Amino acid sequence: MYPVTVSISAILFVAVCAGMTVDIFAEENLVRNGSFESPALGFSNWGSFQTGTVGLEWIVNNEYNVCNKEIQIHSSRINSPADGSQYAQLDAYCPTAISQTIDTEAGYTYELSYASTTRLSDPSITNGLLVNINDKEINRIDQLSDDWETNTHTFNATGPTKIEFIDIGIDDVRVVKINISTEPTPEPTKRNGGGGNDEFKSKPTFGKSLLTHNQMVECGFSMDDIFIDVLDYHVEYERKIIETNSTDDFTLKVFPQRNVQWFQIGFGVPEVGSPINSAEASIDLHLVKPNIDYIIDEIKVIDKGNTIQFNDINASVSMVKCMVNSTDENCLELSINDVLFREQFYDEAFIISAMDAKRYNTNHYMNEGLQIQGPSLNPPLTYTLQENREKFELTRTDKVNDIWTDQFGYTWTRNNHDTWLQLTTPETVKIIDAATGVMKRSHSSFDGIMNAEREKATMIFDGTKLLNTLPDRFTYD
């Protein structure tokens, strides 16, 4: 074989094969540890492993017995994985083979898919690939592409099947049983990147394809069994009124599902277009795919004002139909249940977001958002204000409008300079301050003094304005 260094990844997305139609995702992947997520290494790391390593599931050999029989597993160190967070590299030091016997059933047709790419750190080296099924060569590539390139092959099983790759690395190799129709279809096709067609290579979407603008997902978002299509950046979402101390459920549905790592909902966004980190509170969920199924690795609530009850939140993830009339379950749906809001947000708009392993993300804003009403479950905020030798104990009674009430029943608010103003009528009335020789920021006349001093400074430093105050002609000795 070739003295090469190569990386490869395999993927499941396949639309057609010779003489038959493939039901994508209809069957489970029969390859064990096909995505090489085990042994887990953590981000930007690598390690060498031999046959018998716990969790590896592959038999490792080499062509010439001139070096150790081992493979390297990398986590986004040289190449980005085609699937998951890790991939394997076989030809680290010399040509190496890797094989696994799959539990296939005699009389059924199966499909093998895999993706390969050259080792980007050594582009000058010849990179090749040999693929065997039951020790019979089914594909030979003399020079691999710099980008992930996907190949698929179908085979008829006569019993358990041995698959073998030589001089490559492996990531998410898959063998699936395919459902066969009577309709003829084209020959096996070769594809790049992450899927059976360009749609599968697009970044995540809750509604329309980012490539063709066709609707790929119906009911991309729901709250309390009210489902809506997420078709625009600004979603026409009718304001929903909910009560504090009641629980609510959300679902997010995204396509394509491959490599999706994060789902987020951000509540209390200041305005449509604001980043999700500007939200008053957000629910962030991290997903991993250790085998063939996604699992939720972490649920995190980022809350600036204790507005969400964190401990009782439940979440689950599953594969579902993208469209109501679809036959295939090609979308990933995240369910977030038992969300309890403790008090209202400053702003009502909220945002939903999904991000994949390549950091491609999609954001959509629910314009009208959520209106949360009812008494706050949080202790009220208090503030002690000392004015004119009198102490006022203030308690916030309106979070959104920043209204406070003192022990005498009067209402207060603050201006942009953080000066307290007493509200006694619909008009804002400043409190009367005691005479003072030193003006403090808390003095009710502070704004007026600032404006007067600003005008004086303008007269001194603004030459154009000074000239306007002089006669047209003047002389001097």
C-alpha cells in the first residue's frame, strides 16, 4: 500500500443506490464506535490506541509489520471531524489497516458509507485509500481530496460482514440495512461534506433551507402545544401571556441534525437583532453523540435576575419527521419541559438558536415574545434613600418601569443619572433639596447645573458660536 497519512470520516446521509431507493435513517447504524468518540479525549487532543483498547471496538493491523499496530484518534487537532467531535487517523507512522465484523443478516441489502480527506498538515504526501468488504476490494482512491468526500457502497449480505479500511482514518463509519422499492434509481453517487445532498451540508435551520430557501421543517418551534413555522428571521409570533408559578413546555426542531451541538432559548432580549448573550435569561443545552443517538450532555441556565426556576427543568432529544407528511425522521427535536418563570422580564422578545460543531448557527426572534404576569416569586428589591435628613425605605413594585414605593406610600423612580425622583402626580415632581454649598449627583437640580455648565463651556471653546455674537466689523488699536 501507499506510504501516506490520511484522515477519513463516514456519514449516513444517502439518497439513492443502484436499482433501489434508500430509506434514509430508517435503520440503525450497525458499526460499533463508528464515529470514534471513544476513548474520549477532550478538545484539541490526540492519542494512540491498539486492538483491545476499551471502547475502541476495532481490530488494528498494519501492512508491513514495521511499526506498532496502532491508530491515532484526534479531537479537532489537525482536521475538523466530519461527524461528532473526534476522528481516527490510521497512517500516523506507517500504512495501517482497521477492520470490524458487522452483524448483518443473510438475504438483506446493506449500505456502507464513509468520508475521507487528506491530512492537511502534510499536503505533499501521497494520500490513498483501500476499502474491502469480506476481504474483497470495493474501492481504491489514489489521491484523496483536501475536503471531506463521501462514498457509499451497497452489498448483499450472506451473513456477518467484515469491513476494512487501509491507509486511512475513520470517523462515523456506518452500515445500515436499506429498504428497497421497485422504482429504479441512478448508480451509487459520490458526495462531499456532510450529507446525501447539498441540503444536508447546510447550516442548521428551524424552517427554510439556507441554500434553496425551500421549507425543510414544519412546526420548528412550539410552546405549550402551540406550534408555529419558523420561516423568517423575525417570526410573527403572537404574544403569549403566561403566569408566574406555572410551568411551560417548549420544543425546537432543526434540520439537518448532523453535528448539532447547542440549542438555546434566550428570554428578555432588549430588541430584535440583539445577541443571545444580551438576554436577561437563557436556557442552553449541549448535545453529544457517543454512539448512534444524541444525548443531552448539559443543561445550563444563565440567569441575570433569578427569573427562571432551574432545578425542575427537564429536557429530551429525539429524531422526528421534518414535515407533517414526511416518511423519514431526518430532524432533531429538543423538548424542554417544566420551565417555571419566577417574575416578568424587562423585555418581552425572545430568541431561539441552534449551532453545529463547525460553529454554524441560526437565530430567529419571536417579535411579540412572552408577557409574564402575576406576583413575583422573588423577594422584592429594597433601597434606603437618605434625603433632607429623612430616610426613605424604598421597595421596587414595578420591575419594567423601575417604580418604587416608600414607607409613606409615595412612588419613586430614577433618571439616567441615577437621581431619585418622587412621583406624586402624573407629572414628575422633583423633591425640594436643602441648601448646600457642594452640589452632589443625588441633588434634584444636578441635571440643570450640568446643562448650564455645558453651555458655558460651549461659549468658551466654540469659536463659530463666539463669532456670531460679534458685530460685522470691529477695530482695535
